Amino acid sequence: MNQKVIGVVGLQWGDEGKGKLVHRLSSQVDYIARFNGGNNAGHTIVRDGKQYIFHLLPSGLLHRHTKGIIGAGTVINPEVLCHEIDVINQTVQTLQNKLFISSRAHLIFPWHIWQDQLAEKQRSNPIGTTNRGNGPAYTDKVSRDNIRIGEMSYLDYFLEHLSRKIDEAFAWYKLIAGDHAVALPLKETILSDYARFATQLSPYITDDSILIQSLLANQQTLLLEGAQGALLDLDHGTYPYVTSSSTTIGGACTGLGIPPQAISRVVGITKAYITRVGEGPFPTEIPGALGEVIRKKGGEYGATTGRPRRCGWLDLPLLKQTIRWNGVTELSIMKLDVLDELEEIPVCTEYASDLIQGERLPTFELEWKSVKPIYTTLPGWKTSLSAVRKFEDLPSQARAYIDFIEKRMSVPVTTISVGPDDKETIVR
């Protein structure tokens, strides 16, 4: 079986610790490719005590031999991407001939951000978006009314097209926003900024489909990196409290133009507990002081927005569902050390409700409101795990916690994170 293409997907509402695992796995591959989302996500990596936060660049670019691809399924804020490229060029290595941006990826413009902010203010039930403009950019993409980054390689044509779009966007915004309108930047300022972004990004723009076909044909290894988590998937997640792209492994096929049969290994990532940012259903959310203790211990604040994450106990019915969606072949459990100080650790094993039976995933808002989680309580280990590097050296209670998850999910746990640094990892 071909082991050249490895998918990495989050199995919760995002923030599972994908950046750390992707950084580790990408040391073993030739290419790493980002397939969805934009700078509404942040992957945090700690290497030798230094923290790096990636919003658009593939997380594996800290390795000198690994090359990166930003796929057609992404939406790109060029100002953010130019800044990230500058940081890596100045601190780690030059990305020339190492970074490839799909010419088919769509651009985020200032009006997308204005739309995002305005729509969130006007919703009767706010979704809790990051206000980064992703949703409106994807809307324009689906409406076939946006600009793709490939046009930046033809500067005169790009600026002419952009000039028309600015006029349309300003007219729309003034009409819709009314009293809520913000002061708009000068058209000339936007044109000047995007001309500068185009000059910087053009050397990286390529036909990614030809590149990916070539590396697959030559048996080079490729790691697929997604943003957010499966429960935020536009089609399968907790709609409408979802993101605006496909976050499951299927999104890698559409976002990069990869045939499904090319992917033979899918690594699913889950925390030892669960979190989510923003609004939406959360059956196992921990109220009060204990939730705050876990938030502080786990550093549960958004890498992109800084917003505090809601914290809850591990939800196995949801985890089992996202494992099915993604065809997960192995599990990675992150932040096990966050539970170090607890006497007891509840795990949700099924739901109770008048409307649902057993472990069936609730699908409608009415069902979510009626759900009551049923817990199995496991003993805590009450000791620090940060120095442990072998599974057999974990306290018996910590091993029992991992075994409990593994048996219930029928998927092997191959990686366990016991701290933020790359070295604080157990590989089985």
C-alpha cells in the first residue's frame, strides 16, 4: 500500500494541537501542503523554547529540507502571508524555491473583513467568527465573483481587475452598512498595497496541480495539513456554528486536487479533553472554576484571536463520529499533561435524551439542546508527565486513560503529547 501521502486532521472543534504534530511528521516528508482555510486559524509550534505561530504557511517549513504548498482550497490574506514569509526568511531560512502557492487560491480583500464584521454584528444569534474575512471570501468564490492569486503574476491585469472590484465593493458596503459603516481606506491605498503584495508573492505562485502530480508520480512523500477541526466542517459539523471550508480529509482531495486513493494514512488528532471557541453546542462543557483551571493550565486562548476557549471533558460519541468521517488509521492524543493535577477525569461515553438513543450523534439544534452526557469517571494520576518519553513509564492511571480511549475508538494511539515543546512527546 502506498504510504507516500499522509493526512493530518483535527477531530474536534479545532485547536487540537495539529501544529506540533505536523511539525514532527513533516521532518519525515518531502512536501507539506495546506489544503483549506485562511488566517482564521493558527498552528503554534514550540522548538527549542522559541514559539512560532503559523496562520497560512504550512507548519513544516521550520525544517530545512521540507518544501511547502498552499493549495487551491485556501483563501489568502496577502498582507498576513507576506509577513509570515518575512519572519521565516529572516529567522529560519529563505523560502525561495521551497514555498509554492497555488495560482487557484482565492484572495481576501479589505471588504471581506468589513463584511465579516458587519454580518456578525447584525446576526440575531452570532456565530463567533474570527472576523478575518474568510466566510465572505469563500462566498465570493462560490458566487464566481472573486479574484484568484494567480492574477498577481500579471500585475497590470490584476490591478485593473482589482480597481473595478474596489468600486463595486465600496458601493455595496455603503449601501448595506448604513449607519454601521466604518471609514473606508482610499482606493489608491488598496491598489498600492496589493501591488506591493503581488510583487512579493509572485515568485512563489505556481500551478500546484502539475507540482503535486509530479511529486506523486516520483514517489515523493507529501503531508496534508488542514485548518480547524472536523466538527467545524461546513457540511458535517455543528452547523451553523462551523467554519466556511471543508475541514475533513475530503477537503484535502478537493483543496489540493489529490485522488482519494492516494491517501493511505490518516492521523486524527484529539486533545485529552475538548475545547471550542465561539458560540455553538457543547454537551460536555465544564462550568465554573474547574473549566477555568483547565483553560489556564492548557493555555487555551486562540492563537489567532486570543479569545478564551471553552473547555470540556472528552466526548467519545463525537470523537467516534469524526473518526468515521475521516477514515482515521491512528490517533494522536495531545495535552495529556493538562490533566495532571485532577483527582478524577470524567469521559463522556454516550448521551441521554428523549429524542436520541445511545451514541447516535445529535444532528439538529433541537437535539443538541436536549442532550445530557453520560460519563465514565476514571482516576487521575496526580503527577507531572512532562519528563516521560516512553508509554510504559507513564503512571498506570495515565496508561489506563489512553487504553480506555483506544479500546472505545478501535483505533491505535500512536502519539501522546505531554508538553508544548516538540521534545515532550511519546511515540509508540
